[in-house]
Amino acid sequence: MFNMKKENNRPILSFFLELGESLFSSLIVLFLIYKFVAMPEVVHGASMYPNFDTGERILMEKVTKFFKPYERGEVVILNPPGNANIDYLKRIVALPGDIVKIQDCKVYISRYGEKFELQEDYLPDSVCTDSGSFFREGHSVRLFDDEYLVFGDNRGNSVDSRYFGVIKASNIQGRVIFRFWPLSRVGFL
């Protein structure tokens, strides 16, 4: 009789072992996805208003940066120079090779001899891009290989490249590709 009880417990023990294995495997897979593929982020602060609001949930992917260069206008998550413990949500406004100048509330770019005013359809017409402690009104900044300028969409309330300078590609964690909260604003970016 004692042996029968042991045999009756084996299916239960087997079930819990399989459940533990599945849970452990799932956690490893989720960790690997989170670490190397994509991760959710919560927007904090008003620096990207009106396009992103505090409390919104977004998804950042980390893979395409290895085979597709960043483009002007993309929203990225980055670590500011000298601070790997903080994440900033910003928009890329200038690329390696650009010469950039802020003048009269506008951003001007010279690239391969072509000069143009940066068209930012994602901003209201009334937005003024002021200079900052790094980026002075009327002075040009040349971006070298692997350097980017990032600005917040809320130009009057954003600590960005105008204050902390150029960003190396290694400071950029990845592209923001999807907003999943609030439900009224769900969609790919």
C-alpha cells in the first residue's frame, strides 16, 4: 500500500516539474527578448509633447540599428552623454555629415553642399527652436561619423542636444516603433 501512494504522487510531481521547466524557459526567453530585441518603456516628462505624453507606453526595438542607419525624424530612446542610468525619448534631427545651424527659431542643415530648412511636420507651426548652452544661435555644428543631434518635440521644455551636445550611435538604445497605451492612441509610429 505504501508503494501505491508513491506511484500516485509521481504524476503530480511530474506536473510541477514540467510547470517549473516551462516557467523557467519562458522567463529566459522573455529576458533575452527584453535584453536584445525589444522592450517596453513608459514616457516620463513633457519633452516630447504633443506627440508623446507622460504615462504613455511605447515599444522600443533594438535590432534594426545593426543593419539600418537611423533616419532624420525617427524617435529613439537614448542615454545622454555621461549618464547611462537615464533614458531620454528624443527625435533625431541631424545625421552624421550634417552641418546644422539654429537661427530665427528654425533649424538649417547643410549636407553634401545642399542647404535646406528642416521641415518638421510633426510639430505645430508655432514651435520655435531656440539655442541652448551647447548649441548657440547662428553658430554651425558639424556632425562627424557616428554623431547625431536629437531634440525633443516640445522645444521650450526639453533637455536635448542643444544642451548636452552630440550623441554617439552607441548612446542610442533603439527606435520607438509602437505605442500601446493609451488605447485611444495605439499604433505604429
